[in-house]
Amino acid sequence: MNNVLSNRINNLSTSQTLAMAALARELKAQGKDIISLSLGEPDFNTPDFIKEAAKKAIDENYSTYTPVDGYVELKEAICRKFKRDNNLEYTPGNIVVSTGAKQSLYNVAQVMLNEGDEVILPAPYWVSYYEIIKLSGGVPVEVPTSVETDFKITPEQLEKAITPKTKMMWFSSPCNPSGSVYNREELTAIGKVLDKHPNIYIVSDEIYEHINFSGTFCSIASIPGLFDRTITVNGVAKAFAMTGWRIGYIGAPEFIAKACTKMQGQVTSGANSIAQRATITAVEADPSVLNNMVAAFKNRRDLVVGLAKEIPGLKINIPEGAFYLFPDVSSFFGKTLRGKMINNADDLSMYLLSEANVATVTGDAFGNPNCLRISYATSEDLLTEAFKRIKEALS
Ligand code: PMP
Ligand code: GLU
């Protein structure tokens, strides 16, 4: 049937995070004792005060179409959040609310990229950047990093990757999948390179902003000279345990925000009304309401780093944010484990699924074929059991 479907869809890869999560779910439904460390999704419930706001919104009949770019009260609340947390001065005309940060990213790609425009992706990058850029006619240009440099790019690497066709650079900090957090000095150094190339725009995906153990957070838009060419992407999925509510947003130069609004006016008509009302409460809340959840993620980070260090052959960085561990597993390539040849990270991920009943995601999907991504957004008991199984399967 491939000749019936468009080239666009035939050339699109399936989201590996969602595919692995679906496979793990299927195996569980068949009765297998699978521990899924594949999907990046908090295992907490959405806080009660946000749920109450949603219930109130239903009772108050927020049931009609919303403005395409989001309720003005929500956009104002997002502006106050950007000021409070990031020292960024956006006004409602800079804000577009969308159906998850994923759609925010998709809008930006669709409205900014022409056929052949290059987008620099420090690798590892979040799985969907690559395909969203491709789908929009752009050419992803990967800049590889490794565990030795905490998976961060250097200014020299960025400089080298820039060509006359470079339109944008996309990155996340804290990074999915490496957990790396760029500090102000590092972002300033990147800004110095970009100063020489004033036509390059930046997508800064800050969805893990609050799940950050490094003690500081810096938005690249706050680096002098970069505000007017940065699209700051954020959302409530991760920090407020609201993945299913599907609300993301951008702060961007007004002409880009207007273009994204025009795009989503033809595609979704805007994000869900009830979820938007609830999000007002979420973004207005003091981030200290997240302290317990963030502390739990930090304990789990410490736990999995300790457990991973006990497994010979895994090379790790210390993730400073998000909820992923991204071990380099290349020492297993070329080896035979329990009769199975391991050629690459895909093989190892499938091996761990079949032999250890633990679901992970191959690093290949994130632009680093030497690594595996392990989501530690699950209980300490399950993490301990999962690492025990991984250790046994790899020994
Ligand atoms: N960016 C990154 C780095 C993510 O990990 C995710 C997780 N899905 C998203 C964007 C998309 O977020 P949302 O669920 O709001 O679409
Ligand atoms: N962002 C999460 C992840 O990387 C959720 C899955 C997805 O949206 O692709 O696992």
C-alpha cells in the first residue's frame, strides 16, 4: 500500500520512544513481566490544584473554541512565568499555546524552514527533532558529542557546522536524552559564535527546566543579543506531570508567533480549552510546589547512577536534569551474549527487552548509536530490580 501513501509519510520514521513504549505495553498485556524504562513520562499524578482548576473550567463552561493562539489570560500568565523563572520579557503577542510542545516544535519548523535549509542538531538530540525538521523540508545537520564531554557541543564544533545554508540550531537543556544542562558560561560561548552569524535562529527546548539538579538554569534567550532570534519552547507535560493534557507553548519574536498561529489556525484551531484553563493555574504556581517531585527525581538519579556504575562496560555521564540516563554501551558491540550477537545499540536494546524484560530506547534514535536511553521516571523499587536484571543479562 506504500504507493497509495504519500512520499512524506513513507519517508517519515516512527517515533522510537513511542514505538518502544507500545511494544513494552503489548508484551505486558501478553503477561510478560516487563519493566518499561522507555517512555519519558513522570509517574506522578497531576497535582490536585491543577485538577481542581480543570474541573472548575468544565463547570464554568469553557467548552467552546479558544483563540487560536490560546486564552489571553493564559498567555499573560506565561509571560509572567517567563519573567519570573527566565528573566525574559515577552508580551502576549510573543506567545502561542499549542497541543503539546511537540506541536510547538512542529509549528516552528513548518513556518521557518524552506526546502534545503540546514538545522544544526547537537547530538544526542530529542528523537522527534530530526523527523520534524525533515518533514518540513529542512536538512538536519548532526554535531556529534560523546560521554567524555558530558554530551555538550563546544563553540568550535558549532562554528565548524555552520554553512551559508544554516537557518537554525535546535537543542534542549536539560537535554533529553543526556540530562546535560548548559550553564550561562557555556551558552554565552555559543552566543559568541552566533554573534558572527546574525541570521541563524535558535530553538531552545526548555521543557525539563524545572527537573534540574544543577542548581541553576539559564535560558539562551537571556544571553545578550540572542533574544530576538530565539524561540523558547516550554510546556507543562514534564514539570507538572501533565503529559496527557497536551499543552505546550512558545515565546518567540512576534512575526514567528503570528506565523505559528496562522499555521495552527488551519491545522488544530488551537489547544484544548479545559487543559488551557488548568495550565493557567500550573504556570502561575510557585515552582516550589514541584520540590517533592524534583527531589524524588534527584534521588532516583543518584540511585541509577550508582547502580549503573556497578555494571562493567557501561560508561556514563552524571545527568544534571531531566529523567534519563544515557550510558555509552559500545564496549558490548561485537560481543556475543547468551548466544546473541550484539552489533549495535539497537541489538542491545532488543537483547535487554528479551533477556532482561527491561525496555530501553536505542541511542540511535537520538543521534548517538553508541548509547542507550534509560528513563528513570519510575519507582526506586522498579529501578533497582531493572538494573539488577540488566546487570545479570550483561555479565
Ligand atoms: N521536547 C522534549 C525534549 C521532550 O522530551 C518532549 C517529551 N515528549 C517534548 C518536547 C514534547 O512535549 P509534549 O508532551 O508537551 O508534546
Ligand atoms: N518525550 C518523551 C520521551 O522522549 C515522550 C515520548 C514522545 O513524546 O516521543 O520519551
